[in-house]
Amino acid sequence: MVLVTQNIQGDAFCNFDPIHGQGMTVAAIEAEILDICLSEQRHTSQPNFEHKVLQRMQEAIEPAWWLSSVADLRWNGVHMWELSH
């Protein structure tokens, strides 16, 4: 039996406004997390691998997301509610 799974990365997972220059850095962070998670999975296989990878990526890139989102608050008409939904 072959188990096919998917892992979403890059702009499919989260994209950034290019003006903030965070895209390549975040992509590198995501790749590093995937490498670590794959290594851990090879040594000790655990269920819900994909969910755990996405959760670790989210935790790692959340600061960059909030920095770019908060920067957008300087523009008229942008409100915090819009950023969180």
C-alpha cells in the first residue's frame, strides 16, 4: 500500500507583500523546517505528519506575518479587523 500525502509550502501556504522583502527568507525557513521534520519522521514515524509540519511552519513564520501586517496599518482605511480575517 502506498500512502500519498501532500505538503503545502511557499506562497500556497502564506504569501507576503514583496515590498517587505520577506518571501525568500520565509521560504528558506519553511524548507529548513520540512528538512528537520522529514529527518524526525524517518527516525520515528508518527501519525499526522503533515499537520505537524504545517503547525511548526505557522509558528515559525508568524512573527514575519505580523510584522508585515502591522506595517500595513499605517495606510488609511486598513484596520486590524481586516488583517485578522
